[in-house]
Amino acid sequence: MRRGIGRWATATAALTLAVVITGCGGEKPLPPDVAGELPTQVPVDAPAAKSTEEPPAAVEGMGVAPSARPSPSATPTVKPKPKPKPTRTAAGPLPKPKPPIETKLPPPPPKPAPAGCKPSHQGTKATNSQVKAALSDAAARTYWPTSAPDIKIPLSLMKATAWQESGWQSDIVACDGGIGLMQVMPATADWMNQRFGQSYDINAYRDNAYLGANYLAWLTKYIGDMYFESDYRLDASLCTAELNSCLLNAVIAAYNYGHNAVAREDQPLAIPNPQYVRNVRALMTECECLSY
């Protein structure tokens, strides 16, 4: 969720994956355990971002046009069947994106951290079992219940992103300001809380996981609407050798480099951080964290 230089450097897609803190050096833009109950409500679409698919109230109030038949009672009214949602058949993203619908955009990524800076730690570090539970809960939530309830964040993506970002260290603070498991930037957390009417605490490891998942879900909808005709599948089987071929790779890239570096009006889909994307994709199938 932030732009920095270097995060967690993972090994290649081999059997052994080494983790190195990336909060201070290398390619990176983005984005302890505390007491208290977590928000129980799921994020809902803000009124300002009301779906354009909803008909105006005036149109709804007019109802259906009168029947041309002389006697409605003599002829039963047959309601038309709803049209099925079109199935996307095109391979890869649109060469020219549709204009974005979302108007409330995340803040820009921060400046890269100074060279040689080392991350710090604050609070109490959550155990692997606690982190696993938090990531699992966050992946199971529905973040767009009204306009895009089919958006789901794969648990493997949650685990891999948290490992790449922090090595599952809930108490880590990067040099560029990223906090916790998902290395959420404070400004990004504030934007998401306002956008979705929530009060997630960036310093609580469970809320940090929710913030990371919420941002992944927002990126899925934003990029999916622009380039993939609202096909929100984060499915690795849809990807080819070209990194810009699928939504999954685009969402991973945008989590690290920011949405505007990946999805831009009148520009083809871009992957400015290929190594980061390859790292997370490898971790989704080979990370030791998958066995926790």
C-alpha cells in the first residue's frame, strides 16, 4: 500500500523461500495486538459511490407502462425474466480501459524510504496462529455486499501478501511508514475507514488484516471495472506468461505500487513491479506460511 524501495524479498519459485524485510530498500510503493472488540459490520458502499446501475427514483415511481390489452384481469401479467449477466469471453484486459466509476481514490504512495534505514518494532507481536486466524477471517469477508458481492480475496493471496510485506510480523513498522502485517500506510487506512464507514485500528493485527483485504477488494473492483468488464475473478488460471494478462497480477502490482501506476485512463494495463508480482505469485503456492 505504499511506494518504497524493497520490502520482503522472497526467494524464487523454489522449495525454499527466504524472507527479508523490505520496508527500507528495494522496490516498494504502498501500502501489536490490542484489546477491544473488532467491528462486526462489513464495509458497505458509501452513498457517494452509489452504483449507476440503479434507476432514478422518478423512473422507479412510474412503474410499468399500461398494458395494451383491454382487460388485465382476463390476461395474466407475465413478468419478464431477468437477463443473465454477460459472460466475459475476451482473453486479457481491454486494450483501452473504460473510464473509472470510483471517485474517492486512495492517497498517493509515499516517497521511498532513505537508503540504509532499518525497520522498527512496536507493541506485542502476534503468534503465527493468531495471524493465520486474522488473515482467514479477513479473506472470508464480503467487502462490496451491494455492487459486487462476488468479489472474494483468496486466502492464499492474503497469506502470501502478508508474508511478502512483513514476514507475518504484526509489530513491524517500515521506514516509509508502513505498519503491521499488511504494511498499511496510515493515510491509506484513514481513506478506507472514511470510504467504507469503518473504524479499523491500523495497529491491531486483526484490523490490519481487514484493512489489507479491504484494499485488495477495492483494487479488484476498480481495476476489474476498468479493464476486465467487471469480471472480478482473481484466478491464476486466467494468467498467461504476460504479467499484464490477468486481474490477479494487476491487483498484486497495485497493492505494492499504487492503483495509478497500474490502471490509468486511456492507457493499457501496466505492471511496473514485475519482481514483486512474481514473488507474491510464487508465495501463493510455495510459501512456508501456507502450512501454518
